[in-house]
Amino acid sequence: MTNTCSKTLQEEIIRLKEEKNAVILAHNYQIPEIQEIADFIGDSLELAIEATKTRADVIVFCGVDFMAETAAILNPDKKVIVPSVDARCPMATQLPAELIKESKAKETIPFVIYVNSYASAKAEADICCTSANVVKVVERLDSDVVFLGPDANLAWFAEAKTGKRVIPVPSDGFCCVHKRFNVKHIEEMREKHPDAVIIVHPECDPEVQQKADYVGSTSQMLKFAKECDYNKVIVGTEIGLIDRMKREIPDKTFIPLHEVVCRSMKLNTLESLLDALEFEFNVVRLPEDVSERAGRAIKKMVRIL
Ligand code: 13P
Ligand code: SF4
């Protein structure tokens, strides 16, 4: 529920947004007060696509660093700003560009890079993917063996779904938020809510994915929740998605598999959003060559739709 102070901030942001011809893109994990005023809310893939469509002069990207970098790469002529420069995804740090070069020197197979990575790493990879399209991307590659990083759980998911060999790089890359879900949470929920369906994100450990009823990206989970016959849905991902589900699907019940919060995503606040928009600071800037080379891997992914 939005309080009076938040309402005033939201009104001021909306006024400035119109004045500056700006657009607010927000990830599904953003706080509800930001989701409420966003022009578009989505998963990583939807946000990347939306970033290619916008006619705005300024993109305020409410998510984490790698998402804003992707928007900046796809929009070299626009100003992309972020509410908080500290909103960094800890998973992205696990795949330095050097590791990709080393892997490719050992074996000449395609390197699929999860969008949760830095532009400098994407510049060394062959094609990008998100959790929503990883299966499609791996299937389309003309090779039965591929590298995929930095998330080893997503690599496991891609291997299970495609039947190809998907080598994780690094071997143990992970999301510290989704790591917190375990099989015990699923067993307890099944016992407590036998009438519910359990859905989880592919960043969860393989044993968790195997015990769930559905595995998908955040927006795929939202779609599943809207369309499924179940009235009670247990959700295994960051709490922000549940805020969106409750707002958009008020007639169903949503229960967190376990309450987990991505602290990086929560660093964006209405206050920091207003400051960034008003003064147009925290502009995302990348070296031109990195942007150009990372752009190739991202655009290759966007074309596979
Ligand atoms: P989605 O692309 O599914 O929204 O996931 C992004 C993410 O960071 C999950 O932790
Ligand atoms: Fe990164 Fe995990 Fe947060 Fe997603 S939930 S932004 S992968 S730390």
C-alpha cells in the first residue's frame, strides 16, 4: 500500500518523466512503489526488447547493473540512467572476460553468456541468453556441446531441456538469492498446501527445480500463475515478483516458497529514482569497442525470438 509520502514522490516522478520525455523500465523484483509508476515491468528478456522499442530520450532503468548496461548498448543514442549505481548483481562478477577467453582457447565451441554478466564479458562471448530463452538459444546453436556461464544452475536447466552438453563456466557460478531455496522448503509447502502448485526460477538448485511443478523466468512464472487452474501458487523466486502477482492477479493466493530478497534490486528507491531523473546523473557509459562487441552477442539473442 502506497503511503502519502510515496504518493507525492510518485507524482513528482511522473511529472518529471513527462517533462523530459523519459521512460521508466522496471524489473519484476523492484519495490512495489516503483513497479506502480513504471511504464514497463518485465523480466530481463522483455526489458531488453522494450529497450529497443522506446522512443523516449531518457531511459530510467530500475533493475541491476547488467540490465542497464544492456539497455545502454541497445540504445547508443539515448541517455540511460539508474537510480542507484550500487545496484550490482553479485552473479555477474563471477564471470570475468578472461575466463571466457581461457575456455574458448581450450575448446572451440560456442560460448553462451547469461545476460546476468558484464558487458566486458559479453564482448568475448558468442551469444547472449536469458532465463526465458536459454533453451531456444542453445537449441539453435550448431553444436551439441556449448559453454554457458555464469550460472551453473541455468546451465543444468539448459542441458536437461535440450539434451545437449552444456558446460558451466565457472563450474560453480550461482545467484546468492536463489541459492537460499532448498528441497526442504518444497517438502514443507507440499505438506502444508497440498492444493497448491509450486513454481520456481531456473537459478534455483537442480534438486529444487526437479521437485517443482514449473520452472521459468520471472515473467514466465507470472504468465503461468495467471493461466494455471490453481488458485494457490507457491513462488520460488525473489519477493518482488510476488508483489506484482498479488497486484495483477488479486483473486489468487501467492505464498513465497521461502522469503528471499535481492538486496541489490532493493537499492533502487523512489527517492533515488527522483534524484537520478531530476539531475540526470548515474548515466550508464561503456567503452565504445566493448559496447559494440557485447552488442553483437545481445542482438544475436534478440533476433532469436
Ligand atoms: P529474469 O530474467 O527471469 O527476470 O531473471 C533475472 C534475474 O536476475 C533473476 O535473478
Ligand atoms: Fe543477481 Fe540473483 Fe539478484 Fe538476480 S536475484 S539480480 S541473479 S543477485
